[in-house]
Amino acid sequence: MQQAWVQIGWLLLVLLAVVGLPKLQVQPSIQAYFSKDDPQVIALERFQQQYTAAPNLLLLLTSDVSWRGSSQQKSLKDFIEQLGQLSGVDAVSPYTLLALEQALPPNIAKQFVSEDSLNISLGLNISPEIAAQASALKQLFEHLDSRFDVFSKTVGFSYRYGGELALSRQYLAVLRHDLSWFAPALLLSFALLFSWVIRQPRWLLGMASCALISLLITLGLSAWMSLKLAAISAFLPLVLVSLAMAYSSHLYFAWRRLLRTKANQLPLSSAQAMHLALESKLLPLFWGALTTALGFLLLYLSPSPPIADFGLMVAMAVVINAVACYSILPLWVKGIDVTSTTIDVRPEADSIKFSGLIKARKSLLILVFGLSVVAVMSVKNLRFDDDSLGYFPDDNPFSQSRNLVQQQFLGMHSLRYLLLEKDQSQRSFADVSALESLLGFLNKQPEVRQLTSRNDWLDWLEQDPSAKAKVFALQQADVEWLKQEQLLTVWLQPLTSRQLIAFEQRVADWAGSQQINLSPAYSNNLLFAKFSQANGQAMLLSFAAALLLVALVVLLLRRSVYLMVLALLANGLPLLWVFALWQWSGQHLSLGSAVVMGMMLGIIVDDSLHILLNVHPARSVANLQQGMNDIIPALLLTSGALVIGFSLGALSDFLPIQQMSLLSSLSLVIALVFDLLLLPLCLPLRDTSPSLSIGESI
């Protein structure tokens, strides 16, 4: 009866998840990485509402003939009218046509028409509702493609998409690409690995069912909780399934060991062996699941909603899988006929000779100490840096459009400022000398590519009296803009996040020293740069909190300050070494690498807990040897499964996932070395003589 209620409970959860799955939202926009309550996000939104938001989609058109020809311009005007009628298109920038008519100053026209007039940039303002919905965004690009197909029959040209929504489109493409590759690659690699090691069909089916049910319920509950998937969420299935399979592997090896040790005694049924395995592994698996779940929950410290949601989803999956292993897995295992199953009664071979390692313990620890000191010195030089426009390979459509904008136009990096009077309530024009001084300072900065200020527009209006009427007819809002405070646009060379923040700070410091009342810089790129830095700092805090969690758990379980320090070193040093290698290779802390710092400690501590709870206290070297022999196969398989699962992220076209994959895999490998070779050597032994038998008293 109890089993029937368990099955009914799981069935109801699965049904609830299936009903919720269609509600799961995919957030394609880069804006999803920013919290709506962030003061800088709110300030940027207000600025864009008041001073016209920069186009969030660029149409980059390349022709073999000049776009300044009358027939080309006439076709372009007709095309622009059609674009304006598309659902979701709030506005089409008129400045491209003005630039083609040579009605703009050359430095301003560069934003829209290349010097050879063969490339033009047409800006579209797409409704935020469209930009935030994956299905609506996909439909928008389908409509645009159909319009381009018709237009290209009249005018021969090629086109690319650029700007924020082109980036969002690639995020969606990454999510689809990665999920389509990750699923079969994970299935194939795990089928080979686990079938080769376990060779028990019912065990394999039970482990797979626990993993898939956990994944399904997690996604379904996430939908009901309004959690969202973003590009970085493509890593989610790899993490969930790898952790689930690794978790249940410990139970298999405990089950197999019990059948081996009892083979010459009273025979155990498969169900009895499973029951004893669950009892013997309760503490390490419970605390392992708890530390892993809490470790991922610490990602909630991230200022980015997708990263926080990612952590919450994995934490839920870890808990769900732990419950599944204790309720669903036994239902599969009890049907195994152990009388017809060949059980190797020989004890596990000594895969690692700890007697020899103990003799070399002093040398090994000195080596580890020396390498750790070097690693600390290296990590001190690790800096936060990122480039949200460089997440894709060079042959990616977005990378190609980014290069085109940087080569033929003014680029994709810009900052916008307001220069106000000291008394901002008057809303009067800024002092001319202050503007000239600011322009002079900015023109001397090597990062600056070009400046656009109100002076350029005023010069144009003075030189061409008809220009104001043209602008007024095309976009009255921008004429009103000319009557407001001094708006200054700084076009920059391609910069990383760190370089962009440094430039913005340098300008702010200079303006303060000159007592010029300059507003903060407004830019989506700058917003992402500051977010990346804040996220890195949050992940450092998450890492520190995870270390504290490990310390408290070990202290609670073992009541030993020495073992607590040992656990901290065994789990902290692998990450220190990994990020030292990362710095030595010339890399920085970015979106993907910072997340690894926040999440990995909760994963790698699992093996340490198994050693501390199953091997310690060891009375002798022989006692230590047997204790490690019992758990080494499980540690090798679980770590191997995690390394394989996480390394599949290298198949992604998305740089943050590639970085998460590489750093996670390296962390797991180095942590395994620490757990198998160094942690046992540091466990206190009453007798280091290898000849002391297990049965002798202390």
C-alpha cells in the first residue's frame, strides 16, 4: 500500500510538471540579465523614454551599387514604409534617408551610411513586448526575412541583422543548438560509461528514470514558479542529469558491495541489499545533496535573474532526485534476481597504494603547499572582465554583423551623456565653454572614435536652413530633443567591460575635477559591464558562503576543527588552482567563469564528505586502505560522469557555457586528485604501520 501511494505521488507530480511545461518561458533579450529593480536599469529606461531610445535592431544592407542613386532611394523608401506597418515595429529611424540625401553632417552620417555608400544601417525600434518573448521575436524575424525576399528582387543586396535584438536572436539560436546537441551527446556518453561499469539493466533504467523525472519535474515546477530560461540555461540539462546519475551511482556501489560481503554468509535479496545500502549511505548522501543544493542556491546572490533562476532550478532538481533515489530507485532494484546475477566476491583491488603514499606524505604536502602559494600569487592578478559582443565564434551571423558595423560605421560601443547647468531645475543650456572643454578632453582619449553633440546639429541647421524642416517632417520628436539639455554621444573603439568601466570612471573624475555637471553615462553596454563586475563580486561572496557552509557541516558531523580545516583545504585549493591556471592562460573572470566559482564548491564537497563519513576514523593504514577501496570505484564513476557531462558544454557556440564547461571539468578533476591522494593522507591515524591488520584493536 505504501508503495502504491509513493507511485501515485510521483505520478501527480509528473502530471503537474507536464501541465506546467508549456508555461515555461524563454527570455531571449540581454535585458533579461538585468534586474528591473536595479537603479541603473531604471535610470537608463527613464533616459530612453525622455531622449528617444537607440534602435534595438539594426538592418545592415550591403549593395554592389551606391545607395545614393535615385532608384535605390525610392525602393528604400517604399521598403521603410512596409517595415513601419509590421506589427511590433514602433518606429523606423529616418536618418538613413537623410544621410543618403546628404542632409546630415558627415560625422553624423557615418552612423547610417558607409563612406563608399555601399552599406547602410537602418534602425528599428521594436516593441519591448516583442523583444521579451521568444516566439514573438522569432515571428518578427520571419516577417522581416519575407519582406527582404521581396525587396531583394527589386534591389540587389545582401543583409544582416545587428544590434540588441540580433544578439537576442543568437541567444535563442544558441539555446536551440545546445539543447539539440547536448541531449544525444549526454545520452550516448552516459550509456557507454554506465553500461560498461554497472551492467545491470534494471539499475541503469532506475537511475535514468530518477534523472529524467527530476529534470521533468524541475522544469515543470520552474514554469509554475515563473522562472525563466536564458541562453546560459542551456547548460541546465547537463548539470541536472550529471548530478542525478552521479548521486545514484553511490547507491549502486553500496548495493554491490553488500552483495559481495554477504555472498559467503546468509544470502541477501536485491531488495534487502538496497535497503541496507540506503541506510549505510543515508548520512553522506543527505549531506552531499544538502551542500550541493545550498551551493547552487547561493547563486541567488547574483544580481542577474537568469543566473539566480539557474541556481534555484538546480537546487530543486538535486532535492527531487535525492527523494527519487530513496523512493523510485528501490522499486527498480527489488526486481533483480541476485541468484542468477554473477557477483564477484573478491574484495576491491588496491587501486591506490596508500602505504607508499604515506611514506611520501611530507614531500607531497610540501609540493602542494608550494603550488598553492604560487596559485595565490596568480589569483591576486585575476581581474573581472567580459565582452558581451564577443560571446560567439567569428563565423556566427552576429559576429559578422558586429564586424561590419565596426568597420563600415561608427561601431557598437557608445556612451550618451547629458551636460546640464549646475541648477538642474532650470533645464537651461549648458555653458558653452564647459562643452568645449569636455569635447577637447574626450577627443584626446585613445578610446574615443568620434563625438556627436548638439553643436553638430546646430552647425548643420545654420548651414542649411531647409534641414530643420526636413527633420521636423520626418520625426518631430527629434526637433523637440534639440531644444532640451545638451546631449552628447561618445562613439568608442571596441572595448571590454573593464576598459569601458575604466573609461567612464576617468571621464567622471575629470568632469568632477573641472566642476562640470555631467550626468552618468547611459549605455546598454556599460550596464552589462557593471552587471558583469557586480555578478563576479556576488560569486566571490557565494564562494565564501559555500566555504562557510562546508566548514559548518564538517564541524557538525565530525566535531573536529582539524577535519573542518582539512575539508576547507581539500575543496578550496582545487578551485584556487583552477583559477590560477585560468589567470596564467591570460583569461579573466567573466560571466561564465564567475558562475563556476559560485557553484562548484557545492558539487566537489560531495566526495570529501563520503571520505570523511565512510573512511574516518581509520585505525591503521590497512584500515584506511580498505575504507578507500570501498568508495574509490564510486568516486571514480561519479566524478567521471560529472566530468563527461560538464565537458559536453564545449559543444556550445556560447562562450560563457564553454568557459563554465572547461572550468567545471578542471575543478572536478583536480578535486578528485585531492580527494583520492591528499585528503586520505591527512586523516589522523593511530598507527601508520602498513602491517597492522584491520581486525586489531586500537
